[in-house]
Amino acid sequence: MEFGIIPPVRTGATADPEWMTVFARHVEASGFESLVLVEHAVVISGYTSTYPYAPSGRMPLPDDCRIPDPLDLMAFLAAVTDRITLATGVLVVPNHQPVVLAKRIATVDVLAHGRVRMCLGVGWMEEELRATGADPRTRGRRMDETIEAMRVLWADSGPEGAAYSGEFVRFEHAHSFPKPARPGGVPLHIGGHSEAAARRAGRLGDGFQPLGLSPGDLALRIGQMREAAEAAERDPAAIELSVSGYLPTTTEDEVAAAEAAGIDRMLLSTSMSQDLDGLADEVSAFATRFGLSAPG
């Protein structure tokens, strides 16, 4: 079982370079596998979309929360860390033009020496998608094409360049460099709670990050992911599984149950405090309790 950390986004601390430098270095030194960053390109006041992970239907972040662009923050963190994986959870794919997104992700991955993992989602706030020029009605198809097109651009396409022809993305003789650090490209995980997300992970994902599900629904979605993988002639066991946890309260029994269910990674939210010393103590206590240690 690997463990990632989600910083206290609600406090706005992720936009503070000094705070994030100290926090990221401590998380890395404590032996955690990854640091996980979120995205909202814009938050629309008075949105009517339903946030699916809270009974209120409202997300727990204030409208004026300082949420830096995750790829730019990754590039910053790559320069102040050495080992830890830099991940998203999640990047809202319809917010982005696919060819430009492929270049940005590959660039950060190269600068980070192959330490980038992307968890991708279709987004839940329709008002945000419209503000970035996306049509919420086509977000699923756009996401599928974005994943396919980015992998085409990252592959070795030779002197003729890469080609892709879809409903939303088209190019020929395209040369996108630098390529990601790893020959297979940047790992692309799929985040979400729906059957569509589970099946997309099975068809196209390197991993699946199911969000906000009860144990019964989690088992259902994992089953749907595996069915989709088999239908696509892919190995379901090769698709990594990441689930959520809470740093201060996650127990040994919960971790053991996750491992028994075949979960590869637990992504832990922190308490919403800007008290860096207090959060560092939380991180250290968890690392000690579960025997984490950073490689030498």
C-alpha cells in the first residue's frame, strides 16, 4: 500500500510558495509516495451544479479560495523536491485544449525526471466548463479523445509525425517534444464516482480513482472497471486503484481492508489548517504509525 497526501486546499496555503516548499519537503522526507493537487480553473458564484461528494451538493471550498494551476504548481514543486510523485486529483480535462495539455504535461514530467502522475476527470461544475469554452454535454467524449490524442503525441511517431482524427481533436504530421520521461508516457488515471468513469478507466486508464463511494458502490465500480478492461482486451490487474482517506483518523483496520480489496494507494486529506507545525506533526505521526520511510 502506498500513501499520498492532499494538502489543505481550503486554506489557500497551496498558493503560498514558502508554505508549500516546507510542506512538500516534509511529506517527501516522511516517506509518502505522492503529493496530490486539485484543479478549478474558475469557480462561478451561485453555481447550480450539484457537487456529488457532499450531502449539501456544495463543494467545501469557498468561492474565493486560492487554487493554483496544478501543472504550474507541479513544476514549482519539482524544483524543491527530489523523489516524491507529483499528481493531480483531479485535473478537469474539458477545461484544456488537448494538444496544448499534452505539451504541458510532458514538459513538467521531463523537468520532474518522470515524477508526474495525472488523475483526470470530466468535471462536475457545468458553469466552470462553459466558462472555459467546453460544452458539458460532450465532456465524456472530449475526455476520451484527449486521452487518446495525448498518447499519440507522446509516442514515437517518426519523421512523418503523429496523426489523430476524432470528433473534437484532429491533427496530422504533428511533432510534440519533449516526450515524457518514461517510454509509455505519463500514467493517466481516471477519477470519478460514476459507472462511466469506471468503464473509462477500464478502457483507457492506467489507474482508477473512485471518489466518494460507499464500500458496496466501490466494489460495484471496481467490478465495472474490470469488465470494461476485459472487453477492451486489457489486463484489469494492471490498472492501479487509489482511494481516499483522512490523515488524522485512518486506522490500521481500514488500511488492511483496502489492501485486501486490492487497493494500491490511499490518498489522504489533511485537516484544514495552515498551522504548518501541526500538520507536519500529523504527517510524521502517520508515517511512524505505518512504518513509512523515504528511500535513501
